[in-house]
Amino acid sequence: MQPIDVTRREKLALLIKEAGSQAALSETIGKAPAQISQWLNASVHSRTGKPRVMSTAIAREIEAKTGWLDGCTSPEA
């Protein structure tokens, strides 16, 4: 079983594909495109040196707005 951060990145990529673009997903979930990019690429946080990850609270928020992420089965599964 893979770590939840990897699962969330993979499913985030599917949500972007489903939305048509990162900008479209950004509008749907109310998050900045830059923030989505940081999650998708696990960008290193300049202060902590750790990869940026999506919190469980944010994952649930995205699920509420899109219908799925890591708590539900994706439409492509």
C-alpha cells in the first residue's frame, strides 16, 4: 500500500484531467493554482525543507466540492 500523500497526488492529477485544466480545478475547489501545483509536485517548503502535502482537512474539503479524492472511489477506478 502506498502512502496517502502519493495517493492524493495521483488522484489530484485525475481531478485536474477531469476538470480540463489546473485553472479549472482551481476555480472549482477555491484554491490557488500555485497551491495545487505545490501539492501535485510535492514542492519543498522553503522554511521547513519538507515536501508540501495536502492535509486531511483539505482533502475532505476538495471531496466536498468535487465528489471524490481519497475517501471515495474515483470515477476511473
